[in-house]
Amino acid sequence: MLSRRAALCCWLTLTLLTGGPSLAQVPGKAPTIAIAPVPLVSAQRAQQTMVNLDFRVPPGYHVNSNTPKSEFLIPTALKMDVPTDIILGKIEYPQGEDRAFPFSPDEKLSVYSGDFTIAVGVHPLHSVVPGKYVIHGVLRYQACDNSACYPPKTLPVSFEVKVVKEPATHKANPAQSPHAHN
């Protein structure tokens, strides 16, 4: 059984796609999430480095968390493409905030609003040539306000990683011979 919010989102999406008469009820265009600039990340070969991606949802809107409480709600999801010999590590999503909305006061939904951070693990393999690499991806989300949901959108995401060599392992000097050569 669909929750009231899921039913509302499905109805709104169908209405928008078919150009039904209620299209005028959706105020303005769908809001866009913003991403803060990501400073250059230095990552050592053969080691995972976490990169924080900071996002902002405009005031008055929210997006479903990565783990919405209904299978019919569209989760916020980050998909990344990494260059050869760089492995994508774990993606850590923040916990959503449980909130009730006027369209379904008895049901709490897991959402992000305001600022939220997604951490991405980047793991350059030992075989990567040290240098700068660009990591690209997209954030898929569906924004809603207190009365309606908008069609899903994607936000391009990219950041630079400077891959550096792992520190050299220093071998201890062998003990000197007790025989001094003069």
C-alpha cells in the first residue's frame, strides 16, 4: 500500500508528465541542490582517503535521505566514476532527519534539509602514477516542499585528487663493523 506521500509524489509526477491541469499548482521550477567547492584532495597511493562533499538544500525544501522509509520514495544517491587504478571506497551518507509534513502528519519521513555531507572513499592503487586526477559523478535526488514533490534531478559532482607516493620505508643501517679501518 502506498503511503500518502508516495501516492502524492506518484500523482504529481504523472500529472507533470501528462501536462494535466494541476501543473500550475507546482510553484516555480524544481529547486536545485548546490555543492560547495571541494578543495584539492591529496591521497596517498595504496591508502583510502575520505573526501567530504558538502551539499545545500534551498530553504523551504527537503530531499529524501539515502534510506527513505518507503520503497516508493526516491532516495538521494551518489554515483561516482573513477579513473583506472583508483578504486571507489565506501560512500557514507548522513542519517536522515525524521520529520512529519502537513500532507501526511501521522507519517514521519527520513529527509535531508539545509546542509548535509556525503563522504566518499578514494583509494588509489599502488600502480597509479602520481599526479592530479578528476573524479566525476552525479547526485540523484528528488526535492519536495511541504505540499508537493518535483521530478527527480541530477547534480554533476566532480573533484580533483592529487595522488602522491607512499612514504619511503627507511631501512636501518647495518651495524658498523667493530673493526675500525684507519
